[in-house]
Amino acid sequence: MKRFRPPGQCPVCGEWVYRGQAACAECGACEKSGWKAEAGYDGLDLPDPDEAFDYEAFVEKEFGGGTERRIGEGKWARVWWWAAVAVLGAMGLALLMSAF
């Protein structure tokens, strides 16, 4: 088989490979793999397709454990609520005063 150089159809899957592309976007075959179907994906940290995905373990790993917090909980929640009320009250008062 002669050496493939884009542009042209990928010798593995038949998809069109444009000039300047280093690999086939469809199957991943590239010049480094010799344009073979068994293109290497080492180092990409892709999940094993045969392994079931555990969402709970993923969330635990990414975000850590702990208790959930709801909006409005915490030591500053009441302070911010009263600050919002004061700002809205001042805006309403200013609107009333500008009307007279």
C-alpha cells in the first residue's frame, strides 16, 4: 500500500481527510499509526468503554464530599437579605420623591 497523504479518503474508514490534517477526524488513524485502524490513544486518559460509569464516584472525586448547602443558608444570608430590602426600599422612596 502506498503512503497516504491528505487530502483524500482515509484508507481506514473512507472519510475525507482535508489537506493539513494530521489525523482522520472519524476514526483517528494518522501518519504516526501508519494509517491503521488500531490508532493509539495512549495518554489521552479516555475512559474504558467496557467499564460502567459511576456518576456518584465521579462527583465525589471532582467536587469532594460534604453536605449540600441550599441558597439562603449561612451566616451572611440574613445580612444580605436585609441589605437587599434596604436597597429596594431606598429605590422605591427615591421613585416616590421624584414623582412629587
